[in-house]
Amino acid sequence: MRLIGSINNPELAERFSRYLDSLEIKHRIEMSMNSDWGSDDYGTPQASVWIVEEEDVDRASHELEKFRDSPTDPLFAKARPHVHTPPVEVLGASAPKPEKAGSLTLYLIMLCALLFVWGSLTMPQVTKRPVTIEQASPAVNKELYYDWPYTTPPTPVWQGIYPKVVAYLQGNADEATIREPLFVKIREGEVWRLFTPALLHANIFHLFFNMLWLLVLGRQMEDRLGKGRYILFILLTGIFSNTCQYLMSGSNFLGISGVLAGMLAYIWVRQRKAPWEGYLL
């Protein structure tokens, strides 16, 4: 079932529904209030037009455009209900189309939670740093971080481009020179580190709020993209955001926020470019 558009007048929506019935196009009309805060029509009644069969989507979209151009055309006014007219659903002021959380989204949430519990129950391994500073992380985190030094010092560790830029702007060319090895573990073949920092979280609040957003956004995308493209989207956005973070601030970062930012951007674009897909923010 595909959303092809909406009509902001309930009476016109009923007329268009009768016209679709006369064409024997299976459909559903859902009445609700516009809940898009960025829309000029926020708070006004609107009827969402859903087409049941995929092969009818193009034809119904064309008819909807004709109807919007001339809703009073006698062609639409003379239409009579078909005997199999589906019921009109009336939704609450801000109730979205009910959706179930997809299996991949739930598995990803459970994996993040499992790694958090595992890391919390594991005795941290400590990397000594000068003079008395210690950097501690659970063993599982060290295997999943984007990179992790063996020891410091004497091994130089990449701390991100930011201090290099600051040193360069201050005229200290020596400190601005990049001497630290980059992508140490990844060049050794541990390519999973490109993505796995996204599965780790610092504390229970970090985990809770990220998983809440993942549930809200992920179930919409999994339902519409399908499992294959959904996995590919998560992997690509995770690798891209992790690599950007690593280059900016070094390897000591974690969280799925980069993937969530990609999801937010994707849904925001699809709402404007393809509103019939029915994404909600």
C-alpha cells in the first residue's frame, strides 16, 4: 500500500474516493490533522489517499493531479460509489499510521544493549598515559573502537585534526605536522572497526535515548526500504560518520548518533521529495 498524496478538504476527499471507486482502484482514505510543524497547513484537517495495489499507484497519482487541478469537473462529480467501497478511517489529531518495529531494528537495539551490558560487567583494561592520566575501557570496547593504540607513549596516537589546525593557526608548523600513524588496526585487517563504534554507548542514558530514536526512525525506514537497503544504509552512514569523527577527534568515541543523524536527514528529504512514502518526524 502506497501513499500518493493528501487532500485538505474532507468533502473533496470523499468525492475523489467515489471517483476511484468508479475506476475500481482499491484505496483507503485516512482522515487526520496535519501534524507537520513546518507546514503552513499545520493543524488543518487532511485526508491521506492510500492505494492498495502497487500497479494502480501511477494511474491513481495521475488522477489525483487531475482532480487537484479541477475538483469541480463533472467527470468527478458524476462518479458513483463502487459496491466494494472501503471504509474511511478517521484518525486522531496527531496519530500516525500504525507501524510495527521491524526485526532488524529490534535486533540492532538488542545488540547495542548487549554490548553495553557486556562492557559494563567487564573489568576495564587500562592504557597508561603520561603523567598520571589513565584511559580505561572495557575489553570488548577496545576490540570494537575505530582504532586503539598498543601503548602510549612511545607510540604516537592520532588525536584528531582539531589540535593540528589550532597549532597551524597559531603558527606552530612543527606541531601541525601529522606524524602519528592513522588507521592502525584497520590496516592490520580489523575492518569491522570502521562501523562497530556505532554499537557502543557510554552510559545508560546515552543508550536509552539513542535506542529510542532508533526505534522511531528505524522502523519507518526498514518498512519502506526493505531489509537489504536498510542494512546498507546503516553500514554506509555508520562508516562515513565514524571516519569523519576519527579524523576530527581521534579514536576515543562511541555511539550510533552518526547513523541517527543520517536517518533524520534522509527522512527530512523524503518528506519533501516523496511525501507519498508517508515518513513522519
